[in-house]
Amino acid sequence: MARTATAAVVPEIGAPFALTGVTLDAPRPDEVVVRLVAAGLCHTDLSVRAGKLPSPFPVVLGHEGAGFVEEVGYRVTSVTPGDKVLLSFTSCGTCGNCLAGHPAYCAGFLPLNFGGARADGSGTLSGDGGPVTGPVAGHFFGQSSFATYALADERCLVKVAPDAPLDLLAPLGCGMQTGAGTVLNVLRPEIGSTLAVFGVGAVGLAAVMAAALGGPSRIVAVDVVPERLELARELGATDVVDARGGEVAAALRDLTGGAGVDYTVEASGNVGALSAAIDALALRGTCAIVGAPAFGTTVPVDVNGLLGGKRVVGVTEGDADPRRFLPLLADLVARGVFPLDKLVRHYPFVDIEKAVLATERGEVVKAVLTFD
Ligand SMILES: [Zn+2]
Ligand SMILES: [Zn+2]
């Protein structure tokens, strides 16, 4: 059945979130209605709101949802009403990369996650009046979870244990998966290797925590905010480099006896940082690009500098299959070896603008909205 919800709608590019009533379309056979308990705020939400990434408007964002299954379409088999679930990105499930277990590289990733509508172009939300009436773009990452209820693709959902702390685990769906997956699924650093993370916000710190599970003997955090570097140390970084001093690649060479770093993770989205992350590579080293600058951004690369067996690879969502990977991360959190709680600060949903401000000022690493 159609259902009403309170949603944080972005009426137009750059506008603040407006809490307003929306009506959700009735679930299709492969869709699920989720009652939100919590939703993490990710930089991608803010980039879309600011117009740096493509999206129709007005739109309901939010792509780190967590909650209870309320209603399921008749073809849904993986969850039933009452189940606790985390929400992640969506994918088609039928293209070559989806079938190969790499749904983050789904051929339909952009339209399915950023298109504002289902794959067939049909809308999922409409405004109930007040600031927004008529069609509202939804289906953001297959969920649009900045709302009391979300109409989600079954493929977004990851069932978790009945005692799972949803308000803590919500950020696993994007930011934590991205940082941890880049290390655990893509780079897979060997014992005794060296690894540097550029930009230790939520994604970068997830990479640090994942690296600290084992493997690298040196984990270097690079950032311009001293408090973030301190937090990175607390979470497992063995060394820190304050990038305000410049010469970051040289500093990393000094730290590694001149060899350079085996693995670099660029999580800041800053092109200067990316250049340094490539320059700092050791022979046969790999740089993983995770941070997304504006569409169309290019970076010059010294081609001869790469000929020593070096690789540069772009990574989306940690190349994770959420249904396999999120339960692993939830287990690491429960065992206390992936201390996500050190990153999270909670805000009531109505205070979403406060959460945005604190995030933009760098006062909070991972804001998580909570719903009554
Ligand atoms: Zn696909
Ligand atoms: Zn995200």
C-alpha cells in the first residue's frame, strides 16, 4: 500500500533540507518498505545537494539507512517483516559485473543509484504539500533513507542479527564499506607491507581500521587536521603526516627508508593529494582512488614514474558485495576490533542541518541521524 512518511527533501540545488510529508509508492514485487531507525550522513549526500554530482531535484537523499522491514513485495525472499536490515547501494543483479560478484561496478550503477527513479523511470515519492508538492526524486542508492520510511530495492538490503545496534551500524552501508573494502577486497596488503591513507575522514579512517586488522607493518595517515591525525593514531595508524607542511610524497619516502609506500588510499578527493599518493608509491605499488572530485577532473601523471610496475585503480564502494561484506564488518564491530563508535555522533532526524554543519566544519567524523 502507499504510505506517508516525513522526509528531508532538498527542494533545489544548494538548498537546505526541508522536513516535509511525502507519499511512498506502493512496493513493487521486488521492493521493501523499511522503517528507519538510523541513517548515516555521507559526503556524497552533500555533494549531490551542492550540485557537484548529478541528480534531479527536488530529491530525498540518504544512503546509509538502517531499520526494520515493514512490508515486502511478493517476490522478496531474503527478508520478512520485523527483520533488522542495513541499506547499501543498489545494482541490477543481471549484468556481467553483478553476476561476477562485483555489484559496485554494475553497468547501471549511475542511473540506478543517482537517477532519482526506478530503472523503468517510474517515480517512488511525491510531496504532500507545504514546501514540496508533486513528484519528488527518490530511489537514491535504491533507498532515499533521509525519511521515516524508505521504499527500497531488495538488493539494497542486508539482514543483520536481531540484537544488532542499528544506530551504530548504519554507516557500514557506504562510508565504512568503502574504506574497509578498499583495503580488504582490493589492495589486500601483505604482512610487513606499508600503506598510507590520504584524507582521514570517515572513509579514510575506515581504511586505517581495516589495515590495522593485520598485514601492514606501517600505516601512515595523511591529513591537514591535527585532531584527525590524532584519531587515526588511536585507530591504528603507526605514523602521521601533516599535509600542511607540503612535500608529502617526500615525507612518505623518508618514513619508508627511501623506498616509497606499497599501498596508498586516496580518500580526500583532492587532486594534489592524488598526485602525492601516486608519487609516493614504491616499485610495484598500488594507489587506490576512492575520493571523488567534481565530474570532469583530470590529474597529470608522470608516465615514466609508473613504469616500475605501479598501478592506479579507482574504487567504488570498496568493490564490496554488501550482502557478503556488511555482515563481516558488523561482526568485526561486535568483536571490538573495528571501533566504529569512535567515529559516530548521533543527531535526532529533525536536527539534520546541525549534523550537516558539524560535518562540513569537520567537528564530527560520521554523523548518524536517529528516528524515534
Ligand atoms: Zn548490474
Ligand atoms: Zn556514501
